[in-house]
Amino acid sequence: MSCNVHKPEWISLVESRIEQLGSIQKVADELGYARTSLSLALRGKYIGSTERLERTVMKVLGSVTCPHLEKQISPDECISFRERNAPTQNPAEMRHWRACQQCPHACIRKRIT
């Protein structure tokens, strides 16, 4: 019986994008990384931390399902909704903002600057 090991989501997103674009170089360019760095990270051979790369992949290629909007949005959109000032003059937007404060996606990290 084989062991079913799940890949991290960021690796699946990169591999899927490589299939779409046809080259790891094109994906590396899209992410703003060197092809060799991306290749090493995908094979688990990257010497340093891949945390920044993982955040970049999720920012550029990822999406989350917003429970309030009931649709797919980018991690950046999610962060923007959650981190904005409370929209006290708009009841509908205030409900959305409050939902964001309790959302299971609240663990998504802040944008990369």
C-alpha cells in the first residue's frame, strides 16, 4: 500500500502554472524569482527558507473562498478587506468587515512589500 503524501498548496499551484505556461522559466519570471531558485525549492533542495517564496506564490497564483462573499478572491483582496478601517457609515460593508475579523482565513499573512 502506498502512502498518500499531500504536497503543500504552493507547490501544487506552481506545478499547475508550469503546465499552463509550459516552462518553469516563465513561472519563475511571473513570480520574480530565478529559475534555479524555484527549481531547487520545488525539489526540496533549496538551502534557505522558502517562506517568502511560498507567500509570493500564494499572492500571485493562489485564491481563497470568501465565506462572506461566497466566491473566490485573491489573498491580497482578502487581506485588503480584513485590514481596512471599519466602514462605520455603510451597514453592508460593516457586516462584511466584521465577518472578515472572525474569518478562518484571518491567518493569511500580510502582503509582501
